[in-house]
Amino acid sequence: MKYMLLVYMNEQAMTDEERAHCYVESAQLTQTLNASGQYVAAGPLQSVATATSVRVRDGKRIVTDGPFAETREQLGGYYVVEAKDLDEALDIAERIPPAKYGTIEVRPLMEISGLPED
């Protein structure tokens, strides 16, 4: 089963040096996950300051700068992994370097028909 691991943390939680080290550790983790056949996708997101939100109301598009909600932690990146169950997905989540600074949300992906195959 595929799981989405969403990385939430305050963008100011790390120094530039800590962030650079975190990227190195994260790349190493993706290589390990890839070697074990568990890696599907991953990527950090640019700052929340670059976000744009889109809503459609009454058939009209509404575009606003910034994220949808103001929170103390922002969505900073994601991993999509293959895991046999939630316990295995949680084991992977705790290895994600930003878990030391923020929160990793773990959610199973729904499988629906009509989507392109990997």
C-alpha cells in the first residue's frame, strides 16, 4: 500500500546549516528507501511565501497569495512510500530528518480506478 508522509514544521525551526544537513540526510534516506523498493516519490517545497491558493466558488476561480490556513507549522515537503502496513509507514516516517523539528503526517493513499498507472 502507498502512504503519503507529509512533512510539517515551522519554516524558521532550522538554521541554514541545519537545513542543508537535513537535505543531505533526506537524500540519503530516499536512496535507502529506493534500494529497498519502498521509494515512490519525495520532494521539499519552497517557502510558504511562494504559495498560491485556488478556490472555485459559484463557477469562478478565486486566487489568493499564501497558503490556505495560517498555522505554526507549514507543509514543507512530502514522501510517497510503499509500505506493507501502517506500522511500516510509521517506521519510515520516524526516519525522516525533519521529524526532529516538526511533525510527519502519515496517510494511506486511496486507490481509485481511472488514474494513470505509475
